[in-house]
Amino acid sequence: MPLEVRRAAPFGPNLFASVMGTGIVATAAASLPLHVPGLRTAATFVWVLDAALLVLLTAAALRGWTWATVRGQLRDPVMAQFWGAPAMALMTVGTGTLLLGADVLGLTAALAIDWTLWTLGTALGLVTSVVVPLRTFGSGEAAFAGWLMPVVPPMVSAASGALLAAHLPPGQFQQAMVLACYALFGVSLFATVCLVPQIWQRLVQHGPGNAVPTLWIVLGPLGQSITAANLLAGVAVLPGQVAFGVLYGTATWGFALLWVAIAAAATVRAMRRGLPFALTWWSFVFPLGTLVTGTSALAAKVHSPMFTAVSVVLYVALVLAWAVVAVRTITALVSARVP
């Protein structure tokens, strides 16, 4: 069997988490409330790398996936959850195009690309929010944090859609876009509210087991919702948007930090016992990146040195996590051993 076919065979939707993780490193840098010389240039390079990675993985998926392959992935209780990753990968690259690519491509081209990727990602994300949870109904499967993956995309749509709404002319269309983003915000938020207690209960009864990396996924909807609430507040077409963004964001930020402490402690314990590499390690990256963008969004609204300092510390941790996971992923791909 040719090497490229052998390597493409295990490609599942979970591999798109590498696009999410790489992209959030770039977009988080663009949103930091602290100016660092050379950071924007480095972030633009990462965005270019991420866009190329998205094209490569999409081409591999279109070439290698069949309807039978997709159905098999949807039947798998773990792999099915990661069908949320392609949708978020599309929108992450789109947001990076608007925030960083406009310097290279021009604003008009960047907006066109972002609108296209946002539309495709939002449509796919809404499908995964319905189809994937439906397969768990009546299955008797125990909840784990990966169940959040298919319902997080609408929250990513809300955050990235807020950036697009800011470029629309004031009027009914802009208002409709903002309202649609709040509706997408609600889709993901209330699904998360339903799932997190089940995840907590399983942790109490059975512990994290081998799913330690997926614990970090809980940060995804938390951090992204903070980001979305405050970015939407920047397109003020409704009363009370700014107050909602700050109050909701700060309260959720507190719980997110609690979850960071829990996930970090569980991860350290698992590392000491020996935690083998798997593609689920990308769960260490994107969710943490959403907390960086959420903290930066709060810093922009409140102008608090505390939020600024924490966003910088979290970003450093994000870059370190991305570097480690990226190197381990490349090593696994080169050796044709992708867990």
C-alpha cells in the first residue's frame, strides 16, 4: 500500500482539531490587549500555515472519505463527537483571515473568504449539533467531555459572526446578524449547560480515566462564550449588550479558571503515571486559546490590568502547549503511527 494512502486511512474529523489549535494561536495573538513587537508578524505566519493545513486536510478528506467512511465514524462513540472539529476549523481560519489576512490580501478579499468559511462552518456546525447528539439518545453511553465538541461550533459562529457583523452597515441586516449570533450563542450555551453536569457526575463516580485531555474541552464553550458575548457587545444594536458581556463574561471566566485548575491537576497526575500521545492532545490547545481570547475581550471592555496580565500568561501557556502537541503530532505522522 502506498505510504500516502496508508497515512490518509486513519484520517478522521479529529485531525481537524490541529487546524483549530494552530488557528487559535494566531487569532489569540491578534486579540491580545498588550502590544508585543513582532507578534503580529509571527501570528500572520501561523495563520498562513493554518490556512495551508486546512486546505491539505480538506483535500485529503475529500479524496479519502466515502459515505461509508462517514457513517462508520458517526457510529463510533468517540470519533462521532469530533465531527464538530471541521466546522470550527473552517471558522477559525476564516477569523484569522479577517484579523490577520486583511494585511496581506486586503479587507475586501479577507471579508469574502471569512463570509464563505463562516457560512460553511455555521451550516456544518448546526448539523453536528443535531445529528451527533441524536445518536447518543438511548445509547446508554456514559457522558464524557468530548460530547461538547459537536455543540461548540454554534458558539464559534457567534464569536466569529460578531466580527463580521461589525463590518456590515448599520441597519436591519446588521441587527439581524447580531440577533442570529445571539441565537447561535444560545444553541451552544444551553447544550453546554445540559452536558457539563453529566460530565461532572461521571468524574465524581469514575474519575477522568484515559480521557484526561478531553477535560480541557469544557473550556471551549466557556471561553468562546466569553469572547462572543463581548465581541457582540462591540456591535451595539440592542440595549444592555455591553453590561451583559462584562457581567456574563466575568462570572463565566471565574468558573473557567476553576476548571483550568481541575483539568491541570488531573493532567499533571496523568502525566506522572504516563499519558500516551493521541490526537486528543489537541484538546489541550484550542479550548485554552478560547480562554485567552475571552480574557482579552474582557480586558478590552473593562481595561483591567488583571485581565491583561492573565491573558498574557495564558497566551504563553497556549503557545507552549501548541508547540508540544504540534511536534508530537508531526512525529506521529512521520512514523505513520497516528493514535
